Amino acid sequence: MEEIKLGKYKHFKGTFVEVIGLAYDSETLERVVVYLHPDPVKGLGENTMWVRPLEMFTEIIERDGKMMKRFEYIGE
């Protein structure tokens, strides 16, 4: 099972998030990453909590012809 470090990450679009844990989806048992978004995002306020499938959080994406991590670990 893939694990990730807790701490701060940079999203490929330039925003920052803080991973605070991993959890299981109660219906599918899929692993999800739990993270805080300190800045307002998608019309919501500051410091909102989000989840994203672990597989998606850690995937390599293509952007402007370059391959990169969706989220890059930057430290604690």
C-alpha cells in the first residue's frame, strides 16, 4: 500500500496544501488523502478540508507537454 509523507505540498498550479492524514472511503475502502487548503478555493473560505484519492494525489500528470507530479512534497 502506497503511503505519503504528512506535511506541506505544492500543487502543480502553484497553490499550497497541508496533508494531515490518510483515510479510507467507507463504501469502497479506497485510500484518500486528507488535506487542508489554507487559501480560499472554488468559492469557499480559507482553511477548508479536502480529500482526494491517494492514486490521484500521487499521480504524474502532463502539463504543457511536461510530465510532473500533481502534488510535490516541500516539507513539514
